[in-house]
Amino acid sequence: MRDVQELVQGPGGPRGDARRPDMRVTRHGDLRLTRWADLRLTLRIVALTFRAQAEYRAEFLLKVAFGVAWQVSIIVFAAVLLGRFPGMGGWPSDAVLLIAAMRMLSHGLFELFCGRATELSTIVQAGKIDAYLLRPLPVYRQVQLSIFPSNALGDLLVGVSMFTSAVVALDTEWTPLRVAYVGAAVAGGALMEGAIFTLLSALQLRLPAGLSWSRWVEELLSTFGNYPLKILPGVVNGAFTFILPLAFVAYFPAATLTGNTSGLGVPAALAAAAPLAGLAGFVGSRLLWNFALRHYTGVNG
């Protein structure tokens, strides 16, 4: 990790050297890397953290295997439910499979790019975030680059496999518009999940004990995110739409793709706009995260 710290801090120390061509001064007088230097540094940190994880091969493979096992267990549970209760909520089995596949693939992308947001309370309590504030990279990105997410590789492996199977099994014509929409929907689902946990991590900047909330929400997403939410009572369905926007991750996009738009509880146009909702939610959560960071006072107040 010393190599990573030297890359981030630069030879001029934590603040860097303003005379270096890879640094720029912001309007607030802070030193920041240029865009190309920023990108090169990010890729080098990713490579270093991956190599650090791969040094312990058994542990690395176990983490990947854990990601696979966790997602496979969800698939098995869903398969048992579909076998016992075909036509769940009026949805055919292939459409329900598409919900689970889209959520799993979106979750794998979230874990790969934004998953360390769930561990922010540990970083805050360890006092590491105070050092991040002195470095030229954005703090949020430093949190994400703090460790390579080995388990995300397992999540993505299962997610891609299940998504491919669901797309092949779905009885629909895959026009270019549908292909573009499903791609946007998967990305939007990852952004919506990122928005949820980024918002929770913003609370952890003020309340480090808020980690339990992230764990609880993660359980809710993995438990209810793979099925049509119309099978739930109306109050719970509404909560998963307007309070914890789980419906926008995979349920609404899958309903749009398969034509199962009756009983969603929202207009079909809003359900179809789920990818845009994911993007808007993530941008909003980042703004709130930055606001919380500006008011961060440290572990000792």
C-alpha cells in the first residue's frame, strides 16, 4: 500500500508540487491532477490493488468463490420459488428470471465500481479518511480505490451467465431499441444501487455506527430485488418504490421490456424512465455525499 500512497501523494508530499505539469490549481486554490494524470493514476492504483490481492492467491480465489456461491444461492432459491409458484404475480417464469438476472448483473457492476461505499464507516473509524482529504484525488474515488473488490468478479461471473440465459429464454424480439434499453437499464440499476449506498455512506460520515443500516438495506435488496414487487402488500410495494427505490433497479425495466406494466403502482412512462432515475439518483447522492464530506469533523470531533 506504500506504493499506492506514493502514487497519490506524489514526490512533493500530500499536496504535491504546483510546478509539475500533471498538477493544476482549482479556483479554490487546491492542487488537483490534470485529467490525463488523474486517469493514469487511477488505472495504476487499480493495477496495484489487484496485484496486492492476487499475491494471496488462495484468499483471492476464495473471495471470488464466495461471490459466486452467494449469487448461486439466490438463483437456487428463486428457482425453487418459480418451480412451486409458476406465474408469480401474473408474471411468466422467463420474465421473473429477467428481473433476477438484471438485478444480479447491476449488483455486480455496482460492487466493481462503487461497492466500497458500504465500508465507509470502517474507513472513518480507522481515521483513514482524514489522510484522503490531503491528497489530490477526489475522496470518494479514493474510498473506491482503497481495495480491489475480488468478490465482485464472482458476482459478475454469475450475473453475466444468468443474464445471458434470461435474454435467450425470453420470448421477445430483440430489436436495436430493446438492446439499447436493456443495456441502459442494467447501467441504471447499478447507478441506483450506488445512489442508495452512497447516500447511506454520507450518513456514515456523521454517524459511523450507520454501517448496520447499510447491512440491513443490502439484505433487503438481495431478498426482494429478484421478484415482481406486486406480490407484496401495497404499503411495502410503495416503500420499495418511493422510500427505498428498489423497484427502479430491475423490476420497472423488466416490466417495460416484457410488457407487464399493469399493477406497477406508477405510470408506465415513469417505469420506463428507470435508467434515467438511476442516473439522477446517483448524481443527487454524490452531491449529498460531498456536502456531508465538507461538514466532516473527524473521528475525534
